[in-house]
Amino acid sequence: MNALATPERAALQAPLTTPHAALRFLTAGSVDDGKSTLIGRLLLDSRAILADQLDQLHARAAAAGGGAAPDLSLLTDGLEAEREQGITIDVAWRYFATPARKFVIADAPGHEQYTRNMVTAAAGSDAVVVLVDITKLDLTQAEVPLLPQTRRHALLAQLLRVDHVVFAVNKIDAVADAGEAFRRVSGALQRFATEAGLAVAGIVPVSALRGDNVAQRTPAAWYDGPSLLELLETLPVAHEPQAAPLALPVQYVARQGRSDVGGTGEQPRVLWGRVARGDVAVGDTVQLFPSGESATVQALLGLDGELPRCGAGRSAGVVLDRMLDVSRGDWLLAPGSVPAARVLRATLAWLDTEPAVPGRRYLLRHGHRWVQARLRAVHHRLDIHTLARDEAAQLQVNDIGEVEFELQQPLPLLPYAHSRVGGALIVVDPASHRTSGALLVQSAEPEAA
């Protein structure tokens, strides 16, 4: 059939409305589990493919001969190296919408070598779809063992505060007794989730290649739940807590072009940033970090003019009633809410080929501030197979462990469980400048007065 005459192309013209907030989610799992194909299927079935892209897919399939089906993974695997090797290397971002809501998808690599890319994608996601290739599992065992990357990616998503974990059991069409196979794999996933303390939003059997249970439900006597897309349409978007003391990292300082902001008749200095926790309103008293000085919020600026209040997750420009020394990397805090700390205990996802060794010095980035730090101790390493905490002298690439850092300069650290921004740090090797790890604060020792 000519690509111009396909039903998929004809459906591209239908209008869409999206009344709900966009959901950011990523796909994760092991290599060749079908992540890119699943996203391609979602884009195709939700009519999010441009006409020329659809033509190219059909042209490639026709050139392959033998009635080959279009390779939907090509919609996300855009790098030449990805197409040559048949694996995903870089994170691919895609956007689509249904009548219910908008979506932002991150297609993360499944190979251990690119775990850092998966961590990057997970850090800002509301949900994760962990694909489980049922054809790779040993269904003859009493308890079906899961692949290491399935466990690792689910645990990393939990550590990075991805609120909703969905397991998509893929290639369900490739097994003889699909119902029994899904029941046993679903049981293994539920046992793992219970042991790890994962809150699972759903387990859905899918065939990314055929489209079974991806966008539309596929009738089956052994499964009466929603399709993957129906489930994603119902998941709430994650929000940082607003009923909490203010924490706002200053991204940059600028002079406002207008002179009437705040009614002063002068050109004010505006402290721009995104509220990490709590909210800020005109008239509030804020404390600057690291200077410790206090000031009153005289005005708040948004994209459309002045604001009376701004909550967590939104960006604003803050005008203070006093001219204080403020620069990129400083913080605006509720007075006395976050004590400065030099020692922190945290979960570390190590991503560098050079091991994390106690005594070594690293650069840490917190918000928009860089500080030097020393790794004081590695307390334990998490065994992703047994979930046991093993003693460890160092952390190797892709290890997850609990560590202790000592900072050269104090930081206003929050537990990661309370704030993604205030409790997350990036670890950088000062010699190679590689991003070496993701650090998630558990607790911090307040600096002695």
C-alpha cells in the first residue's frame, strides 16, 4: 500500500484538546526490551508522527522487502551510531498528546554503560515505564528471576523520587501461554516491588510491535486492566510541597528594564530563579544564603508582569527592599528554616568508570553553586539482586551506596525526600570533568555556630 493512503496518515488530521497538565515519563529497562519501539507505537497510535516521518518509515520497510513492518524504533533512535548498533545511546525526548492530556517522553538507554543518561532523564520525570522483555526471562523456574537492569532502573527511579513506577511486560505475543506467563512475571515484579518498597502504579502486558494494550485495550480472558496509555492518562503530576518553608536558588541577577516595579521609580535588581520548595509572596521576609542577611520581598515578576505570590515549581523574579550582595548560586530561604551544613550523608548513584574512593576530592553542584568536597566514607553498597546492604570500601561504576561527604563550604541542604532541588547534588571529577555521580541527601549535620 502506498504510504500516502495509509489509515495512520489519514488520522493525523484529527484535532486534539489537552485539558490536563503534561505528564513527564521515561522508558527504562534492559537492552533490546523494546523501549524505542514502544515509544514509536505510542507516537503512531496517538497520531503524533509527521506525515514525512511516516513516509520514511514505510519507504524503509518497502526497501527491506518481504513485507517488513515499519521499524518504529527509528522514531527515537536518531543517531547514526544508534541505528548501526541497534541500541539507544543518548536520551531522546518526544512529545505527544491525547484528548486527555499532554506527554513528554524520555527514551533512556538500557545498556549499563549509559546508566548516567537514564539518571539524567529520571531526575525530572513524574513516572517511569520499566519494560520487561518476557522472552528473556526463565519461565521454568519456580520464582521467575528478573534481569539486573530491570531491578537497577526501578531502584534508581525510586531513589530519584519518580512518583509512579509502571511495569510494561513486553513481547507478550511471543510466548505460548501468554496468560500464565504474564501471571508469573507479574508475581515476580510484585515480590520485587514489595521487597524494595516500590509503589507500583500498574503492571500491563503489551506488544510494542503489534500495539497490543499500548494505546488501545486488547481483549484477553486473563487481563481486564487498562492499556498502558489509559493508565498514563490517569497518573497525577508530581509537585514539590508548597506547604513548606521557602527555598529558592538564585539562577541569575539582572536589572529590570522598567522603573515602575514595586512603585520605587528606580530600576530594580531582580533575582531570578525557580522556587524549589514552599512559596514566596510580596511582603514576605526572606533570608539570604550564604550571607545570612534578611530582606523583605518588595515585588515578584513573572512572564506576564507582577505577581502577588509564586509557588514551588514556578519561576519568578524577586525584588528586595534592600540592595544586598546577591549572585548566582545564592539561595533565598524562609528565615531560620535551613541551617548551613558541611557534612552530609547521602545515597550515591556512581556513574564513573573510576571508582568512588574515600579520601578523594570532588566538585559538587548544588542548585547553581559549585563547592569542593571530600568523600569521607562509603558506608555500604546496595546489592540490586538481594537488596541487601553490603559492606564496601569503594563504589564501582553503576553501584548504588550510602556515603558521607565533607564540604569545603557550607550549603543549605534539604533531605531529597522533601525537595528534589534542595536535596540533590551532582558529583564531578575535577581532573577529567566527567559527571561522576548523582548524590541524594538523606541528612546533613548543621554547622556549629
